[in-house]
Amino acid sequence: MLNFPSEIRQLCRCGKLDTPTPGLGLGFVQANLVVLPYTLAFEFLLFCQRNPKACPILDVTEIGDPEPKIIAPEADIRTDLPRYKIFRRGDFIEETTDIRKFWRNDLVAFLIGCSFSFENAMLNSGLSVRHLEEKKNVPMYKTNIQCISTQTFSSPLVVSMRPLPADKVVRAVEVTSRYYKAHGSPIHIGNPDAIGIEDLAKPDHGDPVTINDGEVPVFWACGVTTQTAILQAKPELAITHSPGHMFVSDLKDESLTF
């Protein structure tokens, strides 16, 4: 198991790690990535500010600078994630492990909190994390809950799901609520139809996981919400992480708690 963020980032940089990051760097903060031209940066920041549950900002780089100086000094967001997605005018162009050829001097990178950051606390509290047990990516779903829009950015809320025994749900709420910059408490517990999810076996991103008898699906806000916002905004260039392929920072997970 890889536990040191710098080691994980170096393997990504060398092209030796291109798989999802659940379970890697336990105890350290993982982050979503969004890269946009400077002309859209302020409005995207406004979208995040209006939707902090889905889009908690951890770091914003200087224009044209790929170093996230607050959460991982000396890292390079162009190479230090396992996989990236490239979009042009709302169309998905390609998936890649290195975005240096796409980098420009007018780009700004946003690092946004991720629920992987509270999974170590869940494990330490005796709570199961099914996608880790099954060595899968977390299942993610679009919902019928609408984010607060800006003039350019709008999106339905995307959620991640972790099934838990009914008698463990309250404990999960207690544990994760402290991690307000990693999406915090769940946004929904139980019936997926109520938030517009028709089939838990068919996630929009990630992998389906086993839900055992007596277990309840628990849903947390997810940073992949930003990717849906980008698809609707259709910027001339946007770069994101591939869902589940996160940036592993140097911050300790406890730094995100109240």
C-alpha cells in the first residue's frame, strides 16, 4: 500500500501509476482537479463558493503556475495525478496521464476537496468502506438536486455512495461531518429514487459495489459535480482529473476538520 503522498505523485509523474486512488495515502487529503482559462476562473470560483458542499476549495494556483503551493509545495498538477480528462467546448477529447502538452500560461488550477479524505477516519471508527474492500473505484451518480448556478456554470449535484449497515449510519454521519472540506456529512440516506438515481448497479462514474441485506446506501456530495458544470459551460479548454483518479496532497486529513 502506498502511504506517502510524494511517493504516489512521483509514480504518477513517471507514468507508473494510472489507477484510481481510493485507499492510497490514507491519512492524507486527496483532491479533485479543475483547470480553466483565467477568463473563467473568477466565475468558477463563484460557482464553488455558492456550492461549498460539492466544491470545497483547497487551493488555487497562480495563473500559468502548475504548483499547488498551499497543499503540496513542489508538486506539479500537470503530471502528478494518475489520469486526466481533456474537454474542448464541452466535448470530451481524450484521457491522458500527462497534461504538459495542453498547459498554457493563462490556465488556473483549482484543487477541490474529496470524500476519499475521510475514509481513513471511517476505517479507524470501525466503519466499512465497500469500494476499498472490493478494490474498486467509488460509485458516483448524477442526482436531480440542482446546484446554485452562475451565469456560465450550472450542474446537477453528483454524489458518491457507500453502503453501510443501518445501525452504523449515525456513526458515519458523526465521523464524516467533521470533514467539512471533504464534503462533510451525507446529503441523503436511503431511497435513491428520491434524489433521481434509478439504478445503483449503474453508476455514472466509478464501479458498482455490493449492497448486502440490512445495509443502507449513504450518499455524499462529490467533486465530480464540477465536471458536469464544465460540460454545460462548454469552455474552449478545460482539464479535470478522471473520476476517482485524485491528486494526493501533503495535507493531513485532520487538517480538514472543524
